[in-house]
Amino acid sequence: MGPGTGIDRDHCVCLDPRRERQQARLRLHDEHQDTSAPGWLRLLELVEEAAADGREVFRPLTELSPDERRQIVTLPPTIARLTAVKHLVLYGSNLVRIPPQIGAMTALEEFSPYTSYRLHWFPYEITRCPNLTRSTVSTRALYGNFKYRSPFPELQPEPVPPGDRGAACSVCDEPIGQAGAHQVWISLRVATDVLPLLVNACSPACVQALPRPAEDYVPTPHAGGPEVVQPGGRW
């Protein structure tokens, strides 16, 4: 399926396979979340309600109007409180990133962000969800997806991680120093799908401690850019 459009989300052509290769140097979506937007304020309330009642299925976007859904480009760090949620449904969202706090959702068994066409990557912390065995992801919207092998955005040598990152290492959970994270991409199987994961490591040792990437994907952690050679694909 192609990128989605509508009043509840923005158009995205980042990974359109018709783009010319020389125009394929990608950048991460850098939209900042408007924390004064009505949709964001309502989402905060919904997270608190779900945490309080211990619900196992969380479908926050169904409680928002189309305009409010479009205002949501990330989830709040307070999703860490959703320790009873087994199924997180984000179907058709306008999200461009998921915060690392998803790793605290230890009861999560199923993750459904299908048709969220601007969601091209996920935080490495999602691997901390030990019960996560089922997922429904629009894989053609992912960096390095199996069909087109679209390129990964290039990460800078001393990057500031994008969006609403935590201050802890993705690998060992130790604090990240003032020099910033050692940031790399890695493709791993998470639940049903192979996902491009962004790692914010505190040291080269933590990068070296990462697991082996999924078979038929870039075989090592890498910093992205169109020069990265991927197995197969059309790009």
C-alpha cells in the first residue's frame, strides 16, 4: 500500500520507490510534538485512565477526533505506566516515532501500528517487551524494508537522538553522558516483523554488545546513509 492521506494524518513520500536514487538521502522526520494541542492533552488523559483501570487493550486514537489524531506525532513517556496493556493499537496514526518508554510495557503481547505510514523506525527499547510475539506493521513504510531496501537516514558521528528520547542507554540502561549517544541502526526480528531499530548507546562497548541482525538484512549495526549496502532490493 502507498502512503496514506486524510484529514487525520499527513502525507509522506519518504520511501516512495519512484524517487530517483540521487534524491534518496533521507532525513528523519523531525516534527516536534505540540504539547499544548487538544489531541495531546486528551492523549495524556487516556494514558492515565488506562493505567488506573489496568486495561489490557489500549486503543487511544479511537477516542480522538480526526483533527486531534493528526496532532499526535509521538506517544507520551507516560506509556511506561501501561504495564497491564497486552495489545497496543495505533492503526492509521500520524506518528513519526515511538518513545523508548515502550520498553516498560512488559505485558505487551501484540503491537498494531498498521497503516501508520510515517512510522519508519522503532526504538531499540521495544526489544525489552519479553511477551511481544505478534505485530501488524506496514513493512513497506520501514527503512530497509525487504521489498525495496529503502535507505536509512545517515546518523551523525556525535548525534543528538531525535524526538523524545530517554536519557538512558538503549542497551545497558546506564545514563548517557553529555557527549551524547553512540547512535546506530540495527534490523532485528521483533514479534512478527523485522523492524529497523534506532539504538542510543552510552558507549562503543554497548554497540558491540548488540545481537546479530536479522538474516538477509545489513549484517552489522550501522550509521545509515545511501552508501550502506543492503542485500537484494531495488534501491
